[in-house]
Amino acid sequence: MEILTFGEATHLVARTGLGAEWESIRRLEGKARPEAIEQVLNPPASPVKAAPAMTPWYTLEPMRLTDAQNRKRAWMVAQGEGKRLQGWWVEQILATRDPFTERMTLFWHNHFTSSIQKTLQPSLLHKQNLLLRQHALGNFAELLHAIAKDPAMLVYLDGYQNTKSSPNENFARELLELFTLGRGHYSEADVKAAAKAFTGWGVDNRNGQFTFRADQHDGGRVSFLGKSGNFDGDDIIKILLEHPRIAEQISEKFWRNFVNNGTPDAAVIKTWAQAFRSSGYDIKALMRAVLNSDAFWAANNRGALIKLPVEILLGTVRMIPYPRQPTVELVNLCRLLGQELFDPPNVRGWRGGEYWISTQTLLVRTSYLTKLSRGDLNQKVETGLRLPQAPPEQLVEWMLPVRPIQPLPDIPGDRRLVRALLLDPAFQVV
């Protein structure tokens, strides 16, 4: 049975957390690989911070539906509260004892996208975030049913406007194309049939909760993916979950998020998808297959992922004892680096990979790390972290997944070495 080395434990922590935290690595080092993976898959519970004050749906929505002055006022309220909500998640990521759940919540946020700019309803997005973290390591089938009835999603993809007299196909189309099957595995007739089945699903104007309006539902017979009947939205989702392509689609996304950003290995994806489907869409079962695979541990896949902006901004101060920047500044830096929380650019989400890096974002990343590394590693910081007492070779293995690109300092000293490693291009990958 393979026992994890320090470098392997570092790889596991860095890929499943937000920052290669020294204490987490030490807890996994020396454990048998399956035992370490189970420890990662069953993280300790961590409290979720209280939500910031936000205007409820039933107050904000009527403002948007009146005159231009009130619409502008509603927009300004949503923008201000949206910034506070972004700050809430930044602080949650910094404070959590369970970074894996935060990472998985972020993964599902980028899969089932919704945004402040489209919904103009921060309170609904907060509830959606709680839903995503509740199911982050749970069951995908349950999450799919729940997200279809989520008020923020109903607003974001216009599902609440989908009625029998005026069908709206937005949610049905993205459900098939982005959330489940992918292009080439359904027809336009399937989109229309699904949209018809979802008519009547909406948001209650009194409380911002999901509601089914029977008088707006078209209960006529439709044909969807080769099956016919008087379907509603739940029936459509049940039929989708019988399709083998869903497990493959999610497995491919896991490959690009946890292995490398290239073309997934078809044979590996088939194995993962089989494990996922046979488990009844248990997300932990899929992740267990990923973390136990040779592909995950392959040497050529180390350093094969570009760090997310939140890994650079927040993961760095979770692992190294530098003073953190003010929350409002971190929220702005997320925006500048292209990962504005609760505001993906479109329904496809953040593309990730090489798209995280441009001339502008690389400058911002370097500037942030340069400013951060001017801090005194010996001073007390909010996290209570201290620089590990370790030989230089181990500090290099801790901070960089591949060999450093730049020469290491000639003058000895842990602080000088850590700063050099932080500013090395290899620190940008994981």
C-alpha cells in the first residue's frame, strides 16, 4: 500500500484545498493513500459566516418593475449589496476549516452559474450559495433537482417567465447544453419539449421562494429524448439522469479542474463515469475515483493547472503568514483577475486554464504577490500562522509543484527564500 510522501501530500492538499497549508500536509504525510483520500473526502464541519444585510426579494423586485427612477435605485441597491456579498464569501474562504467544501462550492457555482448583474438579487444568490455548499459533496441528482427550483436560477435564466402562453427556452437550453448532456446529445425538439414541461415554475412575489403555478403550466403531451408523456420539470430531470452522457460530462469537468486543462483521457473518463453512475450520482464517489486514479498522481500532471485567482489571492495567505489585504481590496482584486465571485461573465462561467492569464492579469498577480511578500514573516498575523521550520529543499517542495524557473537566492535565509519562491513563475501553477 502506497504511503504518501511529503510531496504527494502537498499535491493532494493543494489540488483539493485553497493553498498548500502546512499543517494539512503534515496530517496526511505518511498515511496510506486511500486513508488520506478518505480524510480529504470527509472534512471537519466548519461554520458558515452569517450573511450580510440584504434587501429581500419582495422589496427589491417591485422596485425593478415600476418607473425608471426606482429601477435605478434597485440597481444601486443590488450593486452595493452584491459587493458585501462578495466580501462575505472572501471572508468565508479565509476563515474556513474546510477549504475543500469551499473549492467544491466554487466548482458548482461555475457549473450552475448565476450572477448579480443579471438577477440583481443578492439575497437570492446568497441562498443559492448555501444550496451549492449543502450539496457540494453530496448527490448530483439531488443538486440538479434543487437547482432547477432555485429562485436565483429561475431569475437568471428567465425560468420564472416561462408560461404556457409565452414559453421561454433559456433554462431548458442551458440545462441540456451546459448542465447535463452537452451539444450533440439532444435536438431542438428536445429543448422545446423541456421548456414546455417547465412552464409554470416561478418565484413567489410574496417571499422569493419557488412556486408552481398550475394555471401557467402546459400539461400537454411531449416527446423528450425518445420518451413521450405529459411531463413536468421533475420528469424531464429524471429522464436526463438516465442518460449516460451526464456522468461523462461531469467527469470531464472534474478532469479539467483536478488533473489538467487538456483533453481528458477517454478511457479514464469512462471509468470515472461508471463509478459516478453506479453510485447513483454520489459526488464523493466520483471524487474518490479521481483522487485514486493514476492520472491524478502522474508526474506530468503536477503543476498542470493554473491557479485560480482566489488561490493566488486567498490561498496564499492561508498557507504563508503574511498579513492579508482588506476585504474590499480583495474583492476588487478578484474582479481585476477575472474571477468576480457571484458574477461569472456569462452562463458558461469562467473558462479557466490559460484564460486566467493575460498581460494584465499576470501583472496584477505579480504586483499582489510582490506587495504581500514585503510583509514580515515573523510578525503575528490574523491567521496565527508561523513560517515552518524546515530545510530549504522542503520549503521549495512545499511552495512549488515543479522546479523553480528562476535561480534561488545565493544568500541563505528562510524569509528570503520564501519570497523568491512566491515570486517565481512556478508559484502560479498547482
